[in-house]
Amino acid sequence: MSDEQLRQSLTELRAELSRLEAEEAKVRERLDALIASVETHVDAPGDIAHHDSLAQDLSESVLELEVSHPRATTILNQIAAALGNIGAR
């Protein structure tokens, strides 16, 4: 996945955020933080410590959201795969 596709996935994730109910503020905050972290990583991909922390955060979020927010989980999995490919370069 290219940086452009990764950014498109982030846009899709933002669209999913906009659909969350007001009661899901905690989920929204977590996903907002993940989006910001991914954007930071895209802008500075050489930060290995940040990459590892981000990968862990994505994995935890997928586990938390897979039942209640399947579309967001699919997008998070795409982002995690893309970051894995970036780290392998």
C-alpha cells in the first residue's frame, strides 16, 4: 500500500468516526489519536520506536472494536498491514 492509499484509508477511518454515536466518545478519542499517530509515522517513517508502539496500539484497537465496529476494524487492519510494509522497506 502506498502512502497515498494509506492516507485514503485514514480518510475512510475519519468517515467512520463521523458515524459514531455521541455515547462513543471514548472510541472516537482513541481512533482520533491513532489517526494522528499514523499521520506522524507517515511523515517520519524512520522512527522505529514509534512504529512499534503504533503497531501495538493498532492491534489493541482492532481487538476492542472488531465486534462493535467491523468497518473501522477492517480499515485499521489495512492501515496495520500498510505500516508493516513500510517498516519492511
